Amino acid sequence: MQPKISSFFKPSSNTPKATDPSPVSDNIFADADADDICKDSEISITYKRRVKNLVSNNDANSAGAARELDKEAKLERGKSGKVINKKRKYAQFYLELGQSDFLLHTCKICGFKYAKGDEEDEKVHKTFHKNYTHGIPFKGWRNERVINVPNLDLGRVIVVLGDDSPAQRSKVREVVEMMEMELGDGWIFHKHCKVYLFVSSGRITGCLVAESIEKAYRVLSSSPGKKYHDQNDKEERDNSVILQFGEVSFQREVVRKNPSGKSTETCDLIPGVVLCEKEAVPASCGIRAIWVTPSNRRKHIASYLLDAARCSFCNGLILNCSDLAFSQPTSAGKALVSHYIAGSSFLVYTTS
């Protein structure tokens, strides 16, 4: 059977070439027997030449590029069926109309300067503002010197010395930089200081910087400034300007107001000046600076820090409240010290 099949597909060499080849008829095997197929049947194979592609290479390349772009556009279509252009960028523009803080805006609470509308600047300001108002984040250390402070249940107080690890000193410098935003820079901390940190809710919310001193001066509880002011007021009234209009004269009257009705001992002192006794007294602990974050004030954190300094500054000795000496305090510092020692006479010293 195989030779018959092979001879059937093998063209005959004696067959003349067809001048006009015609397509193969569908019924060539209709009247033929199976034995006569190989002898009488003839299969004509025709080939049709393809039409020449007249499209240039440049057009083909452009057409291919268009198809690729169409594919990318389909891939970028979202669920809504709209084409999403990922390269689109937006920019916020502002009008300069003589604003004093057009380039850099200063935050009234933390004092940080940043450019409004700049996403990175606003993000940095937000982080700094939170650290300033609520405290610097603090995860804790393995070896902490925790000071046992009586009646302390809001957090813990730890002390950092000058020979501690670099990580601890680095955290102290970060806190000091935050303090310098409000108290001034260049004088708060040096390597011989003991730093007390108040930690609450995973943040450092208060800091006290103490140093060893040898002498201090006692602040005068009362001042002759009241009498001095009264004399000045009398002279000012006598030498005030008098305006004469015919027989009518007008004279400006100086009125002293004291709406609070409280004692004027601290009001009589000249602002920014602390009057002290001339003779120095021995002292050992000097409070160089103390600071509490704005959102945690009025919570007795400063008092806890002062208690920790009294209990641990001198080994084996607990200092009295009146034995602490303070650098020249601000008005808020005077109020804190007067409340802590329950009096207006306390020790001050000059920082080196």
C-alpha cells in the first residue's frame, strides 16, 4: 500500500507542462477506482505570488511605535476606563503682595522658620513643632540611672553624666538644642554638668542642667525701689507739662495702676535685674537651666526635677530647698523658685 501512496504524490516526469493551469477539481476521485488512482489522476499545484508591500520602512516603524503606545495606554487604564498619566506634576503658586513672611514663615509657638506650600518644609516643621510642644521621642536605654523621686507617678527621672556613652550624650545635646530655642544658645551646657531628664509617655518632657559651684549670693526679699519710684512719681508730677489757655490750665496727671491687688515686692524690682547681698555664702549645687515643654507645664515636672537634683547631686547628702542656687532667672524662673522654696529670698550665682 505504501508504494501506491508514494507514487500517487510523486509527479510524473512525462507529463507536459500545463500552459494554463487550472485549479484542482473537487470530484477527481468520483469516477475512478482505487486501483486506477495512481495511474490516471494528476494533481496540479499552483502558487500565487504575494502582492508587493509598498509601505516604506519609516512608515512601518511609525506604525509599530503607534501600536506600542496604544498598548501602554491600555495597560495604564484604571478601573474607571480613564487613562492615568503618571508623569503629570502639580505646583502651587503664590502671589507676593508685600508680605513680611513671604519667603519664610515663622511659627509663633516653636519659632521654626519654613516655606509655606513646600511639602518637605511643612513636614519638617510639623515634626519639629510636635517635638517642641510635646517632647523629644525617647525609647530608653539599657543602663539608665533612674532617680527615686518621692510621689512621682507621671514618669521617671534619669541623670546623664559627662562620661556616659556617646548615644546618651547625643540625646542630651538634642534636648539642649531644643532648650536653646527659648533660653538662648551658647551657655546652657558644658561637659562637667549633670543633666536630669524627665521621661513620660515615651518622650523627654523636661530637662534640668546642674553644676558644682563654691559660692552664691542671697537675693534681697524686699527692695527700696518702692520709695524710689514714689519720689520719681512726685517729681514727675511736679515737672509735668502744663498747657495754659487764657485763664484755664491743663496738667497731665500720672496714675499708678495695680489691678492685681497683690503684694508689690517683686513689681518694685527693676525688670531684668536681681538685687543681691554683697557677701557670698557657701553653695554646692547650681541650677544652670531648667526647661519643660509647653504642653506639659503646670504639671509639677520642674518641681520633680528639682527634687531629683536635691536627692542625688551630692552623694549621701540630701540638700534643702533653700540650698539650691540658680543662675540669673527670668520672670517665669523667679515665680518657679519662689513657689518651690515658699519664699522670695533664694540663692543666685554667676555662670562661667
